[in-house]
Amino acid sequence: MLQQRDYDVTLVTDRTPDQVRSGPVMSSQLMFETALDIERSHGLNHWDADVPLIEGVRFTIREDSDVVTSWQAPFEGAAQSVDQRVKVSAWVEEFAEQGGNLVIRSADLNYLQTLADENDLVVVSTGKGDLGRIFRRDVEKSRFDKPQRVIAMAYVHGLKSRGEHDELSYTRIPDVGEYFVFPALTCSGACDIMVFEGVPGGPLDCWEDVKTPEEQLTRSLELLEKYFPDEADRCANVTLTDPMGVLRGRITPTVRHAVSELPSGVLVLGMADAVVLNDPLTGQGSNHAAKSAEAYFDAIIRQGDNEFDSIWMQRTFDQYWRGWGQWSVQWTNSLLVEPPQHLEQLLIEAADNRAAAADIANGFDDPRLFYPWWFDAGEARHFLEQKQQQLTAAFDERALRNAFGQFATGVTVVTSRAPDGRRIGMTANSFASVSLDPPLVMWCPAKSAPSVGDFRSASHFAVNVLSAHQHALSRQFATPLKDKFAGVEVTEGLVGLPLLSETVCAFECRTVATYDAGDHVIFVGEIERYSATGGDPLVFHAGAYQVATKHPDI
């Protein structure tokens, strides 16, 4: 909320709040826990008391008239869908009431130039029309050059519930497409959103002759009866929520360069759909928007009075892309093509492996969970075996991890050099001091971590204790990137140790012992040099990043 930080903010939109409320639906806007927590942290969650909670996913694969597999799994945190007509109109009104400069008009390139001349920073969040075209397609990040699905959705009342818990029901038919449905909140109250994603040229690509919303609902029910009979049984009494409650279209999943230069030479920054346009198949669009907005907000605050130049713009987008964007884009794209055999088998076996099914379900919230096992046959087999073992463990692994998470910790990135000179690093919150004399510390990576072998071979390691603003670095080093150090400012320490900049402290250590400890390895290091610049540390508690604050009673 830049207004609350005393920034002068102008919001340009081509419709009034009332026009948004009475206009057509804009998306399915399915949002998962991490994105919802961003809204809550800024006091924007005005509908929590009314919106239906989506507590899990039901995943089904059909072939012809047969069910190949079907299983259910819970989300760790409930998902939600609030009609953007409800949400956006209320937020725009709130923005104006709090003193924001609201401009109702269409924005073309000439007006964008005017805004750029009058403001320190212009952020474009729409990918439509001329404004979307000013951001060039990033060929390296864009896998497709044409639409991969034909999309049709309808907001309805009267859908029969399956039970006491609402869920995202997702059905896939190879070579035909997908159908998913989930509860939501719209202008007229609770509803359900029905979404068809048809393979172009296939039987779900059948909307060209549909002229009215009622015809679209009729066609939808016909398709359900023919291809998704289990879902058709729930739709005997459905009606459209309103005449504007339908949407059809085709989009080409595209990633664009985030920085664009106007004819005058002034730069503007793209955000959300303007630069990362995802197919709705995995429900990532609104989550992209929230996560990119949070990343941009943090970057603006940290920049202070400094210029928003091209380096800052690119770094701001890269931070969001490395931490969030790339993972959901790659995962979504993998579902838009024929899946490899190992993935089909994995989805089938998840029916008898509830631990694996739970990880798949929670990947909707954080797609990094899919790496690397979703994309590699060997890793997929190892993943299934590991998850099967969890079913016979003394404690439920996820519940035990959540219990461990009640112990608040700092967050570190441990770095070193592999024997071949490569920089290696991983996020760890298992760091602890051991002894003052001699000065010893310890940390405990999982044996399954890809770089554990390299750390075992290295003579030294560095523990970089992250600052409160470095949560993006924590995510970056917690994910199996080819180059975790991309875009990261480092200096060189003892024996070439990579040291991260702007940390609250760093310990350069010689490895003196390692111990096997269950599924982890304990590394003990003797401190040979350290620096402690201080500042606010990054804290991790209950599965979320936190900041340390002084206790109110002290």
C-alpha cells in the first residue's frame, strides 16, 4: 500500500467501479494461500467472512467413458475465488477514498508518455491492446507462439455440492482437454465457476456458433453430459449468475520483456498479465498478479529516493521471476502438451499414495514443489518411493514439519565452492551456534539435497544470515535452479567462498566434522572469519517469512 507510505499514486483505469461491477466477468481468479496472505497482510481481504473456502482438489483422468484415476487431497491452506468485479471495484473505491488520484480514461501510448513525464515510475499491468504490445515477447521464456487451449467459463448458481467440504474439481481427458469447477463469490453471492479448456480443433473447441450467454450454458451442459458425466450429475438445476457471467477466448501463453522504452526514451515497467500471461489451466494468473505486486512494492520501498532506472526495473522483475514466476509458468506449460509417460504414471499412482497426492495439491500454491520430480522420470520414481515410505512413518511428515515450524528461526543461505570451482548454495534455517571456544557452528542439510555431495567435498562453507528484505533470495536458493547465483551480488571470502551482500552477518567456516543424522547431515564448522553489520533479520515461523519486532511488554 504505497499510499500509506506517503507516495503520491495515480491509478488509471478505463472503467468506473460501477461499470466494473455491472460488466462482464474477467477471469476465474482462483487464489491460493500464499497469494491470499499477501492480500491479508495489506488489509485487502474484505471477503474472508463470505467467500466459500476451497479446501482441496479432486483430480480425475478420464479416457473415453472410463475413469483412469481419481483421487482427492487437501490444501494446507484453503484457496478462494472472489469475482474480480467484486474485488477490483471495491479496491478502486477504497483507493480513491484514501486520497489516491483516480483517473477514469483509456490509456494509449500518448497518455502513457504524459504519465511518464509527470511521475517517477509508471507500471503497466494490463496486457491488452496497444499497451500490452509495447513489451516485446521474450523468446527464451515463451514456449508457445499460439494458443494451446480454447477457454470457456460460466458463473452459475445451483450446482450440487459433493459434501461438507468445497473443493477444486479437476478432470483431464487426454487429447480432448480439461474441465474444472470450484466455488466462488460473485456480485449475487456464492456461486460456482465452470471452466472448459479445450484442445484446439478437438471436441471442446465448439463455441464459434454460440451467440448468447444462455446458449453457452446450454452447450456447457451438453459437453458435461457427453464427456464429464460425473460432473453433469451436479448440474441439473444450474442457472447463470447474471447475463455477464460468461467468458470465452484463446490466449497464447507468453512471457514478455518487463522493461519498455517509449519513443521519448523514458522507460516503463510491466507487471502481471502485461509481462507474464499464463493459461488459466492451473489457476495461476491472480496469484502471479499478487506476488508480482508484492515484489514490486518491496522493491519500491527499498529504493527510497533513488532513481527507478533500467537496472532497478530489470532487477525488480528478475527477483519476482526467479522467486515465483518461472516455476508456475513451466509447470502450467507442461500440462498444455502431451505429458510424458512418467507423469501420467505418477498421477495415477497418487490415488494410492496420499502423501504424493498432497504434494501435488499444494503445488498449486507453490509450484516450486514440483521440481525436479514432475519433469524427470528418475526423480519421479524416487519421489513416489519416498512418499510411500512416509505413509508408514511414526508421524505424519507434513504435520511434524508444521510442528517444527512453530519454532521461529532465522534464515540463512549457506554457500561454498564445489571441487570443480562452481559456486554452490542452499537456504537453511537449521543453523545454530555450538561453541565459543573454539568458535563452532552447525547446520543440517537434507541428504537428498543435490549439492550435499559438493558441500561434503568442500573444505569450507559460509553461513550468510539474511536481512528482512532478502526473502526473495531465500526462495531463490531453496529451489533447484541451474544457477542459483544469477543476479545475486556477491563478494569473495576465504578460499573463494561466495559471500552474499547486504546480509546482517556472515560466518566463514572450515568444516571440522560431519555426522549422519537420519535423513539429514550435520555439518560442524570452525569460524575463521566473520562480519556482523547488523540490521533487521529475516525470520521464518509457521511456514511463512516474518520480521522480528520488539515485544510490546518490554
